Amino acid sequence: MESIDRLREVQRLAGKISLYNSEIDKHDNKLKMAEAAMEELVAEASPIETRLAQGMSIARKLELEVAEVDEKVIKTRKQLDQATQASEFTGLKQQLARFEQEKAAIEENLMLVLEKIEELRSQSKDLAERSDQARSQFEELRADVEKNTVEYRDEVQSLEGPLQLARDGTDAELLEVFDRLFPSIGATVVVSLEDHTCGGCHLNVSSQVVEKVHAGAVVVNCPSCSRILG
Ligand SMILES: [Zn+2]
């Protein structure tokens, strides 16, 4: 087998491996994106829980305030019942009105806080549901990816031995050029001449280059794209 043909075999096997690996990467990336989306949802829960705890603490404080002012209302009512003088009666009546107003204001605040708490609870519940859904989607995808990539992984594994064999039989100088170009060019490092043009970049090459390729004695690179012409 000619040196260039052995290199073509290296290229064929390396190209297949790289194709399978890129399929594996594509699947892995999809999985990573699903995981990131799931983690984002989980992270959203923490600030909601913090606000919920704050809201509940404010609600407890307001409930205490309502109870306190309520006691004052009851006490003032009693005093009012027992009042004997008109001036005392008027003063207590005004005081009672102030306490009742105060109570109504606190109760209104409390109501707003309770509404906010309800809203946060529903957000939290909704988020938990979405997180669960994202988690089960992720698990499903993971199972799929594992199932789908196992074949590719097996293929890659089965090609590694033949690739090594092919490399062992290939001229070191050719391999060096191949290894340098393969990461950027892929499986078209070795190309054929198509009449007077390079089979990779399709630009014209000189007659001297064509002659050298046909002589087959040395490694000939395309002057434009550096591919190996064979
Ligand atoms: Zn070229």
C-alpha cells in the first residue's frame, strides 16, 4: 500500500471517530443545557422563600399590634359605659374613635401583607411544580442521551485499535502534517487533485505541483490551503 493510501485510511478512521465524538458532544451539550435550566428554576426559589418568611414575620407583628389596640378599645368601651360626667364621656368617645381608627389602619396593612403572602405562596408552588417538571424532563433526557450515545461510544472504542494500526503503518512525516491540519480541516486533509485544482479548496495549482503529485515521491501540499495532495 502506498504511503498516501495508508494516510487516507488514517483519515477515514479519524474522521469517523471525530464524527461520532461530535454526536456525543451534541447530546452532552443538550443535557448540560437542560441541567442549567433546571438549576436556574431551583435558584429562583430561594428569594421567594426569603420574602415569604419576611412577610410572615411582619404579619405576626401586625397581628400582635391589632390585639394590643383591640384591648385598648375594649378597655375604653368599659370606661365609657361607666362614665358619669359629660366631659369624661366626650373625651373617652374621642379616644375610642382614635383607637378604632388605629385598629382599622393596622388591619388594612395586615390584609395587604396577607395578600402578598398568598401571592408568594402561589408563586412558590408554581415554581416547585415547574422545577419538578424540569427535573423529570432532565432525567428523561439523560436516559435518552445515555441510550443514544452508547452506540457512538462503542463505535469510537472499536475504531481506536484500527486507527492506531493504520497510524503505525504511516510515514511519520505525513502523519505530522496530518495531525497539524486535522483539528481545523477535519477529514479532508488528504485530497485528490481534480485536474489542475486542489480537491479541498478548489483553487488551481501549478503544473509543477501536478507533476510532483503524479511522481508520488514526496509529500505535496496545496500551496493555497496546505492540504496534502495525493
Ligand atoms: Zn487547496
